[in-house]
Amino acid sequence: MERDASADLISSDRVSGTKVYATDGEELGSIDHLMIGKRSGRVEYSVMSFGGFLGINEKYHPIPWDALDYDTEKNGYVVNIDKSRLKDAPSIAKDERSGFNEDFGRNVYAYYGVMY
Amino acid sequence: MERDASADLISSDRVSGTKVYATDGEELGSIDHLMIGKRSGRVEYSVMSFGGFLGINEKYHPIPWDALDYDTEKNGYVVNIDKSRLKDAPSIAKDERSGFNEDFGRNVYAYYGVMY
């Protein structure tokens, strides 16, 4: 029997823009883009943007891929964290490309309880 | 000494739109999107679109991530194939989401000489 691998794939342009919810159902933001390891070809971070308006929120919240579960009812990702804790989640300024160093990575993965 | 991991990362929205060249320097097309394994979190395919105009070209060419080398002079990817061979490269209709099955995957990876 042929396995339908297409069911296991998602397009990067469908991931971007997908909403992210806390486990209590509250909307946190949406995925802005993915950070991919050049050599590994792995999604190292799903980068969430708050819903912030008026350009007030200038921070991204990078989340490990494995910390996001797709919820077909919500049509969005659920991350095992609530909004009140999110203010302490590792974040990075939107214009700061160089912040993704190893220490930051370890922080992010530890925060969401995922192996680095 | 701290390793600067940021140098090893690329944003998905920077990959999309990046041009793809053959080894002889000829422009083949550009990356349209990435197909990511939901469970693996890996880029299973970099999906190239021809430069086709007038909507004539309705096919995508999925390429394994490891078959693309970034060329800083060209500001684009180089794939080890020339344009004349590309007509035989595995392709998929743009509206055919379900075509990414295991047989197709093995074909694509074999074509570019990358382990599936």
C-alpha cells in the first residue's frame, strides 16, 4: 500500500500567517516566518508575531517547531503556554537578525520544554 | 567562544523568491515555497517555479534542500543540473497538492542525487 506522504507535508507559505493560540484558547499571534538551518534543512524556529497594532509590538517570539500542535478545529497552532507567561518567553527585536545565537537557542528550547 | 548560530539560519521568506541557476550560470527560475514535514520539521522540498510568463507554465519543480548551494556572487541558489535536463526533472502541477507521495519523493531525490 502506498503511503500518502502529502498528508505529512505543509507549505511554508501556508504556515506563515497561521494563528497561534494558548492552551486556554486565547489567541496569541500568528506565525510570521520560519528560521531554517542552512546546513540542516530543519526548521529551527517558528517565529511568532503578536497581533500588535500601530507598530507598537516590535518583538518576535521564536518557538521550536515541535512545541506547536496544529488544531484542525481552530485552524491554527496551539502552543503549550498561556498569554500571561508569554511576556517572559524569549523574544527578539524584529530588526535583530544576529540574535539567534546558541545561548538564545538553548533558552528558547528550554522555555518550551523541547530538546535543543 | 560563542558560536554565532545566526549565520547558519535563513528566513523562509528570504528563501522564497530567491533565484535558482544551473551550474553553467543560466537562470532556471526561483524558489516559490518550501514543503515542510509536519512531524520532522524538515524542509523536504524546495519548490521551484519557472520564470514562465502568461501563466503558461503550470508546473513546479521540487528540489531537495541539499541539492541547492547558495552562491553569494549570484545571490541565488545553484543546482547541479542544466536547463536542458530540467525538462526531464520531476515536476508537479501547481494545483496538485496530493502528488507528494513516497514514489514521487524517491524520484525527486534520486534525480538530484540526494539520499531520500
